[in-house]
Amino acid sequence: MNDFSELEDQLRKLRPVQPSPELATRIERALAEPETSSSTAGLLSRERHFHFNWLSIGLGLAAATALVLLAFVQLHQPAKQTPTVASTKILPPVTPSTAQLVPAGLTQVVYHTRDEGVHFPGNSDQPMRRVRSHTRETLQWRNPKTGATLRITYPTEQISLHPVSGQ
Amino acid sequence: MQNVATDENWKTCFSQLAPGLVLFARQWTRSAADAEDVVQEAFVKFWRRNHDIANRGLLYATVRSVALDLLRRDSRRARREATAFSDADQSVQPAFEVNDDSQRALVAALDLLPDEQREVLVMKIWNDLTFAEIGSALEISQNTAASRYRYALAALKKHLPST
């Protein structure tokens, strides 16, 4: 059936040279060592160096900068008067100071509004209708030099009071 | 079988596989000592990663990868020492235990085989791998492995008129 069966038998009679007894001992020693020093064969040693991951550090710094900017923008944002269903505002360009990212836009999407009825806020005699709305705002920064953008989305809750008229 | 670095099972596995593994590694190394280094590195790596020892295709692929890695890293030194090695080292450190002239002729014929045929032959004859396992180790199809094996035998037969 097989033309090569005789040749295969001859080949199987050839015995490979046995490895040295030290090989098993060396493997045993290597397995007992911690993995960091597992360069088992002398000529295969590979030095391990600690490398700074500059990308991670850069991303971390960018995220920290974004959070500081976000806090700054929130503190200086004027109070909103009426709920907006969906709007996109282009923020006026801010003079780039030391930060490389400049604000490029704000998107505000109102996804839920609830009328909470008429109230008399404080000691006012004027009845006001209280409207609570849930929005999702997206702030965007752009680096004019590189074109890189950073976008942060966060949920907000707004309560607005509307004077009741026509009575 | 799960491999555990502290487990003594590796000794049993290794004692059965070692001669074939070293022979397999010899194809890419200049000496038996280098082949043993390759096998050591590959086996430790394989065992530490808790690969199933029954996955022989992966074990041989690891040996091959470590050997080729060594070959690439050491290529400059290899070129420098190539002449000395071919003249002396190979004859001093044979890969087989040769008993007579016919076996000597067979070993000489094996050395004439192209690398891709010889590695399949070594895995099949002296390591008892299936063509599926060989295909897995070399990242070739089972049929390609079988073809290379047949070509290797045919080439050997051509070099050995007495068979």
C-alpha cells in the first residue's frame, strides 16, 4: 500500500542522540524561578527594561486638563432660561492661552421634560410653573494645531420657573 | 492535562518528548547545545503558560518559534562562524546515533533535504505527530504537510539507490 514503508522503517531505526541529563535539571531550575527571570538559556537572555508609557501619561494629562476645563466652563456658564429640545452652539473662540485645546462647541439635547405644576417660590405672590428637564450636554475641545478633538458628554438636570399668566 | 509549574508531571512529559524535541530544534541550530537551549526556553515558556501538553502542535510551534528567533538574533555571529561550524561542529555532534554505513548514508541523505521537507519528516518519524498536528505547528494545511512528507521520502529514496 505504501511505497515508502521500508524506508520509513529504516528511518525509525535511526535513534536521535539523547539530550544531556543537565537539560532536565536546567528546566527544573528555570520552572522554579519566578517568571520575570525566566531567561532560561544563556544565549536567549532578554533584558527587561522599564519603559514609560508616554501615551498613557499623555492621555491621563489630557483627561485631567479636560476635567479642569469642564469645571471652569460650568462655573462660568450663564443660567439657561428655557429648555431646548436639541441645539448646537458654537462657542466663541477663546484665546488659546497655555492650553492647547480650545473649546469648539457645546451640544445640548433635552431628552425628558416634566411639568411639576404651579408653585410660589420663596415668599413671592406670583405663581410660577416649575418645569424639570433632563438634558445631555456634550462639550468639545479642539487643538487647532493638530486637529485633535476631545469630547465629553455628561447628563444634567435643570429646573426652570415660568410665570403663570392669563388668569 | 493542566500544567502547573510546581507540578512534577513535566518530568514525565519531558522525558518522553525530549529526544524528538531536541532533534527538531537541531534543524535551526549550529550545535546540540544550542538545540538544548532552544528546547529549554520553549518548554519552560509552554509549561508556564499552562498550555495543554496534549497540544503537541503548539509545543512544536513554540520550539520552532524560539529556534527561528535565536537564528535571527544570532545571524551575524552565525555568518561569522558558519565555516568553522560546517567543518567541525556538525561532524563532532551528530543528531543521530549511527550504527552502520547504511544509517550513515541515510543521515547524509537527510541533510540534503530542503528544510520544509526535513522538518515535516522529523516531526512525523521521530516525534509521531499526525499530519494535522504538523499542519498546526507549521501553520500549513494537513494536505500540504502530507505532501511535503511524501516528497521528502521520495527525495530520500532517490538519494539511496539500495532502498
